[in-house]
Amino acid sequence: MAKGITRERIVAVALELLDEKGMDAITVRALASRLSVGAPALYWHVRNKQELLDEMSTFVMRRVVNALSAVAPDAGWRDALAAYARILRSEYLLHRDGARIFSGTRYSGPEVVKAKESWLERLTAAGFSLAEADDAIDLVTAFVVGFVIEEQERSQSADRYSPTGRDAWLGEGADLVKAAGHLRDDGDQRFERQLGVVLDGFAARLR
């Protein structure tokens, strides 16, 4: 085992590499080079790229869990889920491709998974069945992941998403499609509006 190499150090350097070059650049070879060690040295800590992504996702989620501790215990279910969505989005946006590293990963720290217990308790106390509470958390998470993946892709490839360029590419017709493209308001305003639609759906189910 290479001296001075810990999982924490590996994840920190992996996130640096992510921010500089994006998710596709995250490989064991690239990470080993950045750490000035041979690839075999990393296998003491992470067996493959998927396990590395699991660790990176867990690191980000630990920050989310820590931030969620500030949500008032007596906050209503809607405010609590909205706070979770906003915190999750803000943490993903701290890193290039931040939401992409989350997709398909498995948390490596049981304390991160156990943190869901208090949220299930909060939602079931508000009238959700356990299945509905679990679905609510999953759906909000999926919404945020998908929203941020698109948000980050658009910000990193702005030229590809030019409404004017898209209009020219579409040619004649499709007037409503073109108009909708010019209405698009990426960022906080769009996020809050669409999050509201998701939460309204839960409220309707509760009624």
C-alpha cells in the first residue's frame, strides 16, 4: 500500500480531476497519475471506477446530510422536501458533472443511508404511507439529478443550445416549438417552478 494514500485523499483528488476535465476523464490510470502512484496502489482502496464513483457520490451525499440537519424538525413536509431538493442541487452544482456521478452509484457509508430514516418518519407522520414517502424522496432525487445533468450540460455547451441556431436548423413550421425554446429560463426560476409541479403532485395524492 502506498504511504499517505487514503480513501479520503483519493476522493478529494478525483473531485479535483472531475472539476477540471469532467466525468469521462475519471479513470484509475488518470487518478493514479495525479496522485503520483501506480494504479495497483489504488486497488487497496477502490477496486474499480464504479467503486470510485460510489465513494465520490457518498462524499457529496454526506455534505447533503450535514446541510439537511439545519432543516427545522417542525417544518412541513412540502418545505422539507423543497429544502432537500435545493440542497441536493446546490451540492451537485459545486462540481462539474456533479449530478452525473450520482447516477447508478451505491453509497459506501451506512450512515448516509440511515439518514433517510428521519425523513421517512417525517413524511409518514404527515400522512404519507411508507411506500408513498419512499417514492416522494426517490422522485425528488430523480428530478434534481435529471434537472442538474441538463443544467450543467447546457452551461458547458451553450453554443449547442442556441435558440436562434435551433430555429434555423428546424426550418419552416414548428412555430410553437420555436416559441417554447425562446421561453426557456434555465436556472433557479425554472427549477423552482418545476419543483413546485412535483410537490403539487404529492399534495394532490395526499388529498
